[in-house]
Amino acid sequence: MKPFDIIAKPILSFCFSVIIILAHSQSNEIKFEKSSFSQIKSKANKENKLIFMDCYTSWCGPCKRMVRETFTNDSVVKYLNDHFISCSFDMEKGEGLTLANNYKIGCFPSLLFLDGDGVVIHRGAGYMDANAFMKFSLDAESSQNSFSKIEKNYQNNPDDPNAAISYIKKLSAACMPYDEVIDKYFSNQKESDLIYESNWELISTFLRSYDNREIQYVINHLDEFRKKYSSGGKFMNPDNFISEVISTTIQTYGINPDKTIKDVEDILNVAVKNNIKGFNERSVFKLKMAYYGQQKNWKAYCNLALKDGDRFVFFTNTNEICWNLYLNTNNKNLLEKAVGWMDKYMAFYKKTFDWALSGDLTSTPINENDPDLIAAYGESIVYEPWDTYAALLYKLKNKTEAKINAENAIIVGKRFGIDVSETEALLKKIEKL
């Protein structure tokens, strides 16, 4: 054997290993096109492929989570790279502004599959893990379950209840308006048929307006719905449904100048009269606070917080309420209470706040108090409370504690790419105390 042969084989083996590693690393990311949308369409037509478009914003927590978790999954990467021309646009910048308008993007992330002319083949919205995204994306190529096929079937058969139900569900999943379709569907349903399973599923999933004919029927026949649907299973509990309807309706009253606190209390009395389960003093407090806040009746807002806050604020949008108090009251007693509520809130979620300050951002923390805290609310959930806490302490002229919390807010905000300019301005004011 020649000396060359002894050396060459290990070298060739090493080089082959390097090639395999490089090939794997290169394929482990989605090939998002960086060109204009017009050029992307041309490429899709030339290669006879569909376009996958990720519609995101810079502040969207679920968008970032999809990039971090779903769009790095090997199966997702391979499938998109093999079958689609992929692109990703910030819907609040540049060409994304036009695309958001053209495709009626209503929430983020929105996920679109388009043909080479830019016509929608399939669409959906919201965070999806790898398995859910694969199921969703497979529908774009061959399934009868694609958005465009369901839409076309409804347009060809607008009086077919099954076609309408399928279309309503697709519109909802894509974060698109479905009011017109569902109104037409229910206009063809007799009141006595509303208790049928298919109708209850639509009512409990898609309707939330208190004055709606279908919802009033449910309220007036609540015992019948309870008897049929309170045992669990795939259908929503009628009490939980009515509770959500009341909450949603009161929120809409908050932006209606013609509605008063009496209108709110009248609806709350319906919950009491019907013994709606889970409807208690805390939920009444939450809804009244939301109503006063939306109406910008800060005097009533602060009075209610002062009266019942010690019992309920910690369980009811703690950061939002405390921020509103910072902005709208100089009552020292109430501000001190707000500091106490924030202190309790941050202690309860200590593991999450510790992670935000110095933990590994490549993995979402598991908080035994609320495992889905970050996933549900995005990274701002760990920035805003520190900012609120610092602002309250500043207003109370507690320079030392205010400075610590403002600095923590800035550290966390920068770690997550959040604009911290307002907190930096607050810090300068704190330092002048």
C-alpha cells in the first residue's frame, strides 16, 4: 500500500463528513426570499410552485415564537423548501403595508399560501406548532380542505348549511370577518332548531353579542341548554358561554357613549338571576373596571379600585389596572396599594421574571403558576410590569426602588428587542429626584 493511500482515505472521509454537516446546517432553515413580491411571484410561476407568505409584525410574540420553534423544525423546513417559494413580510413596513391591505390581514401571524399570480389558495392565522403547521400547510397543495375550495363551495351553494358552516370555520381560522355569512346562515334556522348540536357549536363558538336573537333564545331557554350541554365533552358549557357573552358585551358598552353603568348592571343582573356558574364578585369587579376604563371615567375607576382592589386586583389584569392608576390618580393611599399589588404579582411570577432578566431566551420558561404565560401574552408580559412598578414608585418619590425597577425594565426590554425609550426617559426623571 502506498503512503498516499493511507493518508488520503481519512482526509476523504473527513471531507465527506464536513460536506454532510454543512448540507444539514444549510437545509435546517427556511429559504425566505428577500426580493420584492413581484419578483417572488415570477419565481413561483417559473418554478411552478405555490408561495408561502409569513405575515408578521415586529411586536408580535406568537410570530417570534413560530420563527423560533416552528420554522426551525426539520420537517417544516424540508417541506417548505421542497414545495414552496417562501417569503416573510413585516405588515407594518414597506411593501408589507400594501400586502396587509390587499390580503385583508386582520391578526398576526397570518399564514398565506398563494399561486404565482398572488391569488389566495389557503390561509390561516395564529401560532401553530410544527405538527399543526404541517397539517395546515398540506391542505394548501392537495386537500379539499383548502380555504379557496371551501370558499368556492360556499359561493356556489350559499343556502347549503354544511357549506356555510365549513366556510364560517375557515374564515374564523384565518382571522377574517364572518358576520355576513353567519347572519345569513341563522336567518334560515328556526328558533326551535337552535338547540341542535350543529347550531349550538356555531352559537357558542362564534356569537358574543348579547342582543343577538340566537343568544337571547339561549338565555330564555337556558335550562334546556344546560340539560343537553353541561356534562362536558366537545361542546361548550352554556353557563361559561353566557358568562363570556356578558363580558364581551360590557366591553363593547365601554366604547359606546350611549351606554351607562346602569346598562352594565342590568346585564350583570341577568347573570345573577340565572345563577351563571363562575360569575362572582371578582368578575363583576373586573367588568365594571373595564367599563369605567373604556369610558375614561377615571374618578369612578379609582373609587372602585380603592374600594375593592385589595380583594380583586391581583386576580384581574393587575398591570393594566396599576398603570391606569399611575396615569390617572395622585391619591397616595391608592398609589401605595397599587405598588403592593404589583409587588405581589411579580413575586407570584418570580420564576418568569428571573428568566426574563438573565435566563436563556432560546427556551420558554415553565412557570408552575402559569405555564403558558409567555406564549399567551408575548415578551411584553415581562417588560411592562417592571416599567409600571418603576413608574408607580417614581410617583411616590421612592428613588432607590424606582431606579432598580426601571433599570430592570430596560435590561429586559433590550433583551427582547422592545422599544425602551419611554422607560429610559422615566429613568432620567427618577435620577433627578
